[in-house]
Amino acid sequence: MVSARILPTLASALALAACAHTSKPRTDIAAHPQEAFWQALSSHCGRAYDGRLASSDARDANFPQRRLVAHWAQCDEERIAIAFHAMHFGAADEPVWDRSRTWIVTRQGAGADARFTLKHDHRHADGEADAVTFYGGASAESGGVRGQDFPVDDESIALFSREGLDASLTNVWRIEVDPAGMPDATFAYQLTRRNDPTRLFRVEFDASAPVEPPPPAWGW
């Protein structure tokens, strides 16, 4: 039998234990923004989302935008491949899909030391690599929980110079992402240029409403 004098002490101990339990940090919150970004990007693996062109640059007037789909096609602990499908209507209003683009995000390190690279895999319908492919950049400094910037790297500058794409020599790509399951979650891909403040290409996807995954991107 428990003594009456012990009961108040026992009750206090139980109350303190309950408070400690409720104040315990949530295990789904990453310890560092870099890791949180990777967890958010990884949380969409296997899913696909509809999107739209969110910018209005006249240079993108011919971009096929009848329907845009981002599909997390392949994922592992160090690499995420997101296929970008764009559809327009061809002759006789037949839907024509461009499945030539895949965004590849790779992680090096973990936690506060994590850094990321973004590369663009461009293929033709027969699966062969485009002359301009596997370009991109690395996250030069620590980014945020929701977004990372990728300034063009030296390898891509050499590629652009060789192909006569001088306008792309100062490209900066950006990826923004909310965790899967978050209300009104979005995913965005963006291109700007350091030497041209008027240049903006941005597509946004409704990452709160998955759609049926499309066929594989060309070459995948």
C-alpha cells in the first residue's frame, strides 16, 4: 500500500514526466536547414504533380505549356531524378508530349555539411543525349529549408561557350519545395541570370495533389 505522504510526491513526478514527454522535439524536424531541404525533396519520391508556367517572359512564348507534370521518377539516399514532362497540341489537336528533360539533384555530405548539385539531363525521343545536356550548378553556400540556389558551374560554362549559348553563362537555377502532406504544398523550378535581371523562367507545381505518374522520360 502507498503511504499518503508519498502520494503528492509521486503525483508531482508523474506530472513532470508528462511535461518532459510533451516537450520532446519532433523527430520529423531536421536538425539543419540543408538536411530539412533534402528530406522535403525526398518526401515526394514516386509521386507526380501538375504544374503551370508561373512567369511571363516573352522568350518563353513557344514553350509547350498546355500541361506540365513533374514526376519524382528515381530516388535514393544521394540522388533524386525528377522528370519534367510538357504537353502541347499538335496537328488535329492531338496531344504531343515533350519528355526530354530530367532534373537530377545530388547530395554530398549530410546535416550542416550537405551540399547539392543540380544537373539537367536532356534526351531526344530515341533516348540519345542532346548536344547540350548534363549542365547545371552546385549550391555554393548553405541554402534554406525551402529553397536552394544553383549558380552555373565551370563545366557548364565551358559547354555553353562551346555551343554558342553565351546568354546562359550566368545562369542561376533555383528549386523550392514543401514537404509532402503539407497543406498547399508547392514545388517550383526557376531560372534567372545574373547579367540579365529581366530573365525569369519559373514553373510551379501543386505538390498537395498527386496525379497519375506519366511514362518514363526519354532515355530513362
